[in-house]
Amino acid sequence: MVGGQAGFAGHIHVADKTFVGAQCGVIKDTKGAGESLIGSPAMDPKMFFKAKAIYSKLPDMYRQMAVLQRELDEMKAKLDK
């Protein structure tokens, strides 16, 4: 089954009974029969929803990492003295 606006790159093999969600981008051969794929690039739905949940948190995570990096650099500078 292939959802609307799904795309396939090149000459790839799609196994029997593979579900390809709407607007999914399949860029490589599928793993096996009965596989479900969503997203672009295509991935397992469980992984897709985990990634989507993290994606909205990335700006805050980036700011926190920058603060931690500055603190680490300060600690290293104090140790080098």
C-alpha cells in the first residue's frame, strides 16, 4: 500500500505487503515483507515518532549544550593555569 504523494528514489526494491505512508520518501530497498514506513527519509514509525518528539526540543538542547561547553572551557582554562 502506498499513501498519497509518496516518492521513490531510483530503482529500488519494495518488498511485498510494505506500507508506505503519505508523503513518505523511500530512498533505499525495503527490509522485508510487511514493513511499515513513514517520513522522509522513510523510517520505521516508532523511530519516526521518537525523532519527532526530540526535534521540537532541539533549540533548547542546543542552548544547554552551548552553556555547558562554555563552563567546560572555563574549567579547562583554570586547570591549565
